[in-house]
Amino acid sequence: MRFRKSLVCLLPLLVGAAHAQDEVRVASPDGQLEFRLFTTLPEGAQLNSLAYQVRLRGDLAIDTSCLGWNIHFQEPLLGENVGLSSSTPLHEPTYNGAVADFLQNSSTGRRIQLEVRVWNDGVAFRYLIPKQWPLIDLLIEDEVTEFHFARDGGTDRPVQATLPYIEPDPTAGWVGIFESHGPGFPSMSLVRSDAHTLISHLAGKPKDPGVAFEGVTPWISPWRMIVFSKDRDRLVQTAAVRASQN
């Protein structure tokens, strides 16, 4: 299911997509970095998808990438067929942010929230799943967060990668993907789906390979971070990584 969703989300890049809807924009304090959160309906798809872009100095660094979760024994993916219910801006001295609430348009009416923070040197986002009767017990099969790089990496990008993942960036110098860690939550790895795209993956539990995490709602995921630096070794010292690891 995870790769089916990825292929559907990538269709806009091949054949065009419907206009992005429900857009929330968050810019860094210096205005050079921007995170755009929206829903998009790929051409030929029946369900929309929660997605994002990251722009650095006006140029796309991360192109349209889908967001969501594969919940055990539930369809569609949590992140598909959603609409924006509300958005609350956040402002701090070193970053700007927002918390956006999305409601799934289905009989179950599941909710998913995304908290975004944008510093001058990177962005961080995490998922919030409120307490709700369809998800009182939370069984996660896999995470389906995409990182669709604007630069074509060809065969340079690995088939599989652990975090942190670092590669050259034509605008910033270097870009890195990092994660924070939550109690009992498995580390995220990345799987290449094409020359541009890496997709998050969580290993199944040894005694239950179909489930990667078992918990209850309300639940907050670890942070996923995308950071930029001219110096490769300084990526880990960016404000986005340091703040999100605390």
C-alpha cells in the first residue's frame, strides 16, 4: 500500500495535477525558507493526499511530497481524502510555525494534525493524532512520508538509507534529513522509489511483522527534519536539529 500511494502522489510530476487546495504557508524569520502544506489531487486519482513542499530562496528544494500513515486494518491511508479544518500560526523569536488540523472525508471522520516549525536553516514537522474513537488503539503498519528532492539524484541516492541522510544541494550546499526519537517508536529508514524520491519506512515488530508501533491516542510522532547548510559537518548543529532533539 505504501508504494501504491507513492506512485499516485508522483503522478502530478508526470501528467499534471489538480490545483493544490487548503494551503498553509510557514516562512522562516528571515523569509528565505518556506514550508508549504496543502492537499492535492493527482491526475487520475480518486482521493486527494496531504502533501508539502520546501522552498529555499524561492527555489524548490523538496518538491510535492505526500504525508501520512498506514494504519493496521484501516483504509484509506491516514492522510488521504482529507480537508483542512483549522490552522493556528505559531511565532517564536527563532522560528515560525503552524498547527494544521485535517479531517478525513469518510464515514469514520478520522483526524490528523501536522505541526510545522521553520527556522532560518531548516524545517521540522511532526504528526499529531488526536484521541478519537476510530483510533483509540493506534496500530501503525508503516509511515509514508515522502522526501521528493527537486534535484535529480539519478543512481546516486541509495536504495535504502538510515538517518541522518545527507546529500549535496544546488542552492544551500548540503541538505540533510534527520529525526528525533520517541519512547518505544522505531527509527525511520528511507527507501528510494525513483531518482527523486525517498520514502520513510518503519521496521515491523519482531513478533508481529505487520505492525511497526502499537500505542494509544492522543499520540505525537517524532520530529522529521529537513535542514540546510553550506558546511556538511554543520548540518547537525543547525537550529532546527538542535531544537527538535530537545
